Amino acid sequence: MLTVIWFILIGAVIGLLARLVVPGRNPMGVLLTILVGIVGAVLGGMVAGAVGAGSVLAFVFAVVIAAILVALLSGGIGRRRHRVF
């Protein structure tokens, strides 16, 4: 149970950091970004647990999957950048 709480905290921090890192206007609100980060971190932790990873690798899985999920859903990956001359 304590591990799930850690993943929730990690996901919340990743969600908050994503708001700062992703450039431009973010179509998701702050709470939704945090929630997506939490879901990603918990999923990452579950995947790491399913493959028998240790606690350090589970932490890495949680952070990476949460960051990817937030970036994908907030439009940070694949967003076209327009140059104005």
C-alpha cells in the first residue's frame, strides 16, 4: 500500500513538472495533468512489478511512463512549431 502512495506522489510531481516543461498553451487543466501523471506513475509501477523489477527500476518505470503519458495527452509530443518571420 505504501508503494502505491509513493507512485501517486511521484505522478503528482510529474504532472506538475509537465505543466512547466511543455511549451505553449496546454489544452488540459492543471488537475487533469496531475491526474494523468498519477495514472501514468501507477501504471508504470504496476508494469515494473509485473516484470519483477526492483524498487529503483520501478521508480524509473513510474517516472518515465508518467512523463510520456502526460506529454502525449497534453500535446507536447508531435506538436508542430510554427515560425513567424
